[in-house]
Amino acid sequence: MSLKQKLRNTNSFKVLYISILVLYFSFKLDIFISSDLSYSQFINKMKF
């Protein structure tokens, strides 16, 4: 495998990984924002 192919593969992997992360965190944030209960629980966890 040539260096160019390796670079292309790692770049596509990074893009895939980042997009998965973004989707995951946006999903969690959506849940987080939609329920006030989880927000208060999160604040309580931060305190202790």
C-alpha cells in the first residue's frame, strides 16, 4: 500500500470517527436539553 493510499485511508477514518463523535454528542445534548431532570442530575453530579 502506498503512502498516499494510507493517508487517504486515515483521513477518511478520521472523518468517519469525527462524524460519529459529533452525532453521538449532538444526540446526548439533545436528550440533555430536552429533559430538565437530566440537567439537574448533571448539576448534582458536578457538585459531588
